[in-house]
Amino acid sequence: MDFRTLSHVPDTARQRLRCLALGAALLAGWPLQVLAKEVVTIGIGTQNTTTNTVTGGVVLKEMKLIEKYLPTTGKYKDIEFKLDWQNATSGPPIINGLMAKKLQIGMMGDYPLLVAGATGQSQPGNETQLIATIAYNAFGSGNGIVVHKDSPYFELADLKGKLVSVPFGSAAHGMVLQALQSRGLPPDFFSLVSQSPEVGTTNLQERKIDAHADFVPFADLLPYRGFARKIFDGVQTGVPTFHGVIVRKDFAEEYPEVVVAYIRALMEANAWFKADPVNAVTKIEEWTKIEKEVAYLYLGPGGIHTLDPTIKPRWLETIKIGHGVLTELKRVKPLDIKAWVNETYVREAFKQLKLDYEAQKQSMALFDITGTDKLCKTPIAHPKEAGEVWIDGVGVEPHASPLCTLGAIAKLEAAGKKVRVAYLIDQALGIKVFADKAFYAVNASDAKKPVIVPFLLKKDAEAHAAKIGGKVASYADALAVAAVSF
């Protein structure tokens, strides 16, 4: 036994162990400096490939941000902290690690979070607490359902009786259950089976399943990779979604300054990302192997998710709704939300930074697209109508409208420049989408000022096309219409 390394145990027990260790060392003739430092291991459960958790996990690990803030004085002067990073592909394994005391900190989506809270409260001594948010979408976007790109299915209703997979216990699983319940559809509306993102991806490619539901970023990553099409987005549930951070209650009470240090590191990671999103997603791709263009879709300006550590009342409503969904299916234990949520640590982090926690908690301000449109020579006045073009070797340039965005792409390509990817905002759901994956409602009766409106879903494009007296167009067709205008 190495008496210098003590697992996380209560103060009194640890003191007894140190006394025993000291006695053993003296009898063995060891120098006392051998026991000068007690090593406390902090297990941190991450989801590296879940893009909206990166500033709470892999960024902290790779940039060694937590180490910057760990306490070293007072009761901590003789403690050496060791960070044990444990990566998982979804929330349930992290819950298991917390319950087994192998993890002290974990991050996951709303449904796994509430399950972790309820499970911990049912096992006295294993309680967890929600201490911060990592990222959110106030209307539910992030989780989604995809089909093969050549599939004849275009909306949820088309999947009746079909084979659909989802990682059971995940935020995406919760979204599927909530979507069925809110539409009055039975649990057996389609055949739902559990498959991890990796397995679901392979089976969708091989067309062994009809659809795959998944969480961030897979519902957009698979279409980006060219073999899938999103037909349902969590925003259609109307229920906010978020990823948050939980800690073991006993650990937080024993080492409160460590929990504050974690949140300080999280806040620095958020600021680092926002300062230079293109550089940030480039590093994130290096660390996670998730394409930077997809990470930018989620966390960049106008992105699907917003980085914000505050615990807003709306997120607790999400937890209540999710708990109700699982309770109806008898899949969750009771949860005392008031006892589970603890804002003490995030408030202290804000205080140390001289920031106003209450003001940020009430704010729903987004990381909007800003700047000036170089083609149309106008400032970005309406971020929800804006677009962005990522030019190879140049970077990301903003545009004021779908027409200006597509026009810029056409001119760049005509000049022989490579466009890595382009983004637009869906005008029905209000979420950022890949321009080349969108459906368009187009009215080109005025060649110089055509109406071009992007949508994620074909049915929304069809409805708007009928409204404006136009037609549904593909990306290539919309691009051709825009090219004539400039």
C-alpha cells in the first residue's frame, strides 16, 4: 500500500488512515517528507464527442485549466489533487461511475441528469447535485432523428411501424419519448431499440435500421458526412434542452473550493471559445475527431447551443417535464429538484470574477452572428436571417441574408475558391443549418431580387413556397438563382 495516496474518504476516516500511515512509516524508518502530500483523486466523467460538453471536459483537460484554479493553501496545502479523466459516449456510464464513487464530477444531458439526481437521492450517501450548465438551446434543438439520405421518410409520422434506434437513457431517448407522448402517439408507434452512436451510425449507413435518434452532434454530424438526412429536430418538442455538470454531494461538501475551481475553469474555457471560434473548433476537432465544421454549427456565432454556466429556471422546468415523461413510463424514481440543485459554487465563481450572476441568469442573450456583409455591403442587422461562409484558407465570413450568402458562394466558386461549408438559419425552426443540406422555398420572378428562404424540413419549405407563390428548390437550384442576382 502506498500510504501517500488516499482515496476520497471523509475527513475523520482519512485522518485515521494518515495516522496509521505515519506510524507505519516511522516503524519502517521512512523519512517524514514521504508523507508530506496526500493525493486525492478526482474522477471526472466526460463526453468528448458530445460537442456541447467540450468546454466542461476535453478543453479543460487539454488546456490544463482546472489545475490553474485548484486551491493550494489552508487545508489544501498538504493535498495533491490528481485528475482522473474518464470518457464515455453517453450519460448512463457516467451515472454508474458516480454511484460507484469512481467519479466525483460528471457532465451529461438533461434526461441523464435527472436520472442521476433521482438515483442518488434513492441511495442515501450517493446523492448528486446539479452545480452548473455547460450549454443549452432554449427551444430544444440538439437532439434529432436522421434517416438515410435516400430514405422516403421526411417526418416523424412517416416512421410508424419502422425500426428506430437511439442510445437508451440518453437525452435523445428522452426527446423521442417526449415527442411521442406530446403527440398522443403510443410507445410502440415505432419499434425502438437501443444502439450507441457508433452502432447506430453503422446500421444507418448499411440501412439495417429505418432511422436513428441521437444527441449532439450526431443528428447533424451524420448528414454532414454525407449519408444521412435529419427529419426531426428536438426544437419541434418546444422543450428546452441543456447539458449540465453534477458532482457527488459528499465530495462537494468536503472540497467546495475544488468545485468552484472547476467552474472557474469552465468559464475560462467558454471565454476562450468565444474569443476565436474558428481556432477553438479546429483544436476541438484535433482532440475529439468531430469535424470542426460541425462543432462550429453548434457553438459558433448563431449556433444551435449557447455556452452559459448559469442554472436558469427554464432548465428546471425541462427537468420537471422530463421527469414527468419518465414517471408515466415508470422508468425513474422520485426527484426533489430543490434539494438537487445547488447554485452555491457557480455563484461563488461569478463573485470571484466580479461578475453579476443574477443578471446572467436572467439573460437569454445569444452568441449572435455579427459583422459586415462584404458582398451586399451592409451590416448584419438581423442575425436570425444571416448566414456564414467558411472559405478555405481565409476563415468564416458573415452575410446579411440567404440571398447574399448564396450569392457569395456562387462568386467564390466561380473564382475558383474553395468553400468548406456554409451556414444559414432555418426560418421555421430558428436553428442554424448547413446550407447544402437545406430545402429552399424560392420565388425567382424578379431575377435581381429573388426570394430565397431556407428550411431544415421539406414540409416547411413546401408550406412557405405555397405561401409566396414559389416552389421548393434544392441547394444547387437555390445557388443558381442567387448567382444571377450578382
